[in-house]
Amino acid sequence: MPDDSAAPPPGPWTPPLAAPAPRALCTDCGLSRTALAKACGQACQFLRPDYDALERQVHGRARDPDRPDELHFGPFRRMLRAGLRAPLPGAQWTGIASRLGERLLETGAVTAVLAMAADPADRWKPVPVLVTRAADMAACRGMKMGFAPLLALLEPAAAAGHRRIAVIGIPCQVHALRALERQLGLERLYVIGTPCSDNTTTEMFHTFLDLLDPEPSSITYLEFRADYQVELRHADGRVRTIPFLQLPISRLPPDFFPLTCRTCVDYTNVLADITVGYMGGTGAQWLVVRNERGEELLRLIEPELAFSAPVSAGKRAGAVKGFIANTARAAGGLPLRRMPGFLRPLVGWLMPKIGPRGLEFARARVEMKASETVLFLRHAAPRRLRSMVPAHVWRLVAPYGLAPRPGETPGSGRAPERDG
């Protein structure tokens, strides 16, 4: 039971946090702010990730490349297209992730949930919070953009006596958590993962919002949808959509996305018990149930869900090849948009109809991220390729002519000083 004398106050709680230790490649998962800071070398996703070993530890087996979609999405038992029958107010989609946190607290399966809430002064800025009451999970709904030290809350949670916890996190946070899970002394741990790609600082995200609307402060909701549209909602009730191809990408600074996010090899959060995202959902949420604990989580809310089998349509190869060509030309910056302006509305109209959709869209995004990892590491940090790129990533990019060069895989000799 939690130690009442050390318990946090009611409501989502963020204790004072130590400053992060300086790191070359870091998304500030929070580990460096704790007494386990020296373990960053073992736990960090951006140093020497060992997904094969961690997948075996978490799921009882590694991904099977011969099983449909495991090469792309990691080990799983089943995938669903789902949504809450009664969507939660303020949720980004219908609120499945935050509802799972609520149910874990309501049933007593956990005594605390580590998650993200919005900074009171900035709705887009994520702040790590420790939640001990189901009603307080409402503060964790909705999209945030930026980096926040979620794992720094492990120590105050332990100090308050919490031994049964849930963590709702993004891949780099979950990788570090799993790498150190056996050292944490927990009785029970549930991990609800969300897919993540191309994160940036909250400050940089505001630069993006400034380019989208003359009154960026009026934007209350933003979502990159699987139909190739960005949806914006405004405080006055207006709703707008912008095709991906008409986004002001070329006007963003070259360092808008940091090298860490450009070289992330885990878009689908493969070490979570259950992944809750949108990529394969075609207008609903996409659930990837990975192990028995993920099944247990799903059972908590299954009566509240409307769900069906995911669909898949279109062909991804052309989209991935175009992305690779743009990324290679960018030589370390943002992918270039070379399509003539007059064609963009036409292509934007066509993509939802003939482009990859559903699971094929998700496969395309995973292959894009894998190729982006190889190209950006070759340009900016070639020596890191041999330790940062797992074998399954090379299999994902092989159909597009990307193969490891000498020094880019373990045991293959010395990597070049500089490439690209």
C-alpha cells in the first residue's frame, strides 16, 4: 500500500525535478534526472538498443519476420480498429489511452499512473504527472507536443509507496523503462504506449502553428490524420483541414526535428503491453495488443468499445520511394517538396483515394522512418549506425536499395568518419 505520509496531494502531481544530465542524443525521458542516471548508457534507445532481447523479456518472444506485419509493427497477438462508444470530452480521438488509466485506478489494479498533462500556461506543452485518482486522468487527455521527463516520476512514485503502477508513454520513454524494469522493484507494471514520430520542442511547434493560421492561439486541436489531412479546430468552433502536401514544411527551420527523432527506430512502441495510436485505424484508433498484460488492459474497456478488424488498401512502395528520394536530397534538412504548386491540390485529393490506407499506411510510415534513420545517421553520425540500427530495420529498407555499408553493422569493420 502507498505510504500515506509520503503520498502526493490529490490531483495530477508534478514534484520538483532535478535538471537533466547533458547528453549528446537525448529526448529527456527523465532517467538522467534520477539516481539511475548512470544507467542511461544501458537503457537509452539512441545508444545500443537491443530490441530482440527486450521483446523476449517483455513479450516472451522477439518479433517473427515471417509472421504478417511483425517485421513492421513488432510482436503482437491481435490488432483492432476501435473507438469508445462514448468519446471522452477533450480527448484527441475517443480517449482510449486515458480511459485505460482510469479503469486501472478504478479497479485498484494500480495505485498510480504516470502520464502527461498540459502545462497550465501552454496547452501544447507536456508536463509529466503522477495520477492517483481516476477522475484526474481527464487532465491527461488531448495532444501535447514536446519533450517531457516522464521517467523522473519513478522516484517520487516509489517514495510515495506505489508498487503497482501504469505508465503511458512514447517509445523512447518506454525503451528506457523496460531496460531497467527489473531494477525498479515493482509488484506490477502496465505499459500503455502511443506511437511517436518526428517530435519537436514545444517552442518549435509554436513556430509551426504560426505558419498554419494568422491567429495560432485560437487553435485548440491539431491532428495528423490517416487520410492525408491535418485537422485543426479553433476556439470559436471552426474546423479546418489542410492536405499534407499543402503544409508549410519548406518554411520550417532545418533543425525543426532533432536528430533523435529523425533516427528513431521504434515508431509503433513495440515494448508496450498495448499500443494505442491512429496509423492503422482509418478514422478510428488502432490497437496493437502485444501480450497477456495487453489483453488484460483491453478487457478493462472492451464492453465500452466499438471495434472491427483493421483494413488495408493501396500500395506503399511509390510513396516510400518518393520519401526516400526527398530525404536523400535534403542532405540532413527537412525533406524537400519539389512538386509544382498547381499539382498539390490534385495530388492531395488523389492520395486518400489511391494512396496507402489503413495498415498499408502504417507499413509505409514505418518504412519511411526506417529509411530516414539510415539516411540521417549516414549524414550526421555515421559511427552510430552500427549500434543504433537493429537488424530488422535493415530488412525493412532492403526493398528500396538501402543496404549496410562497411562499418554500419556490428562486426563489419570501422565506420567512416563522415558520410553523406
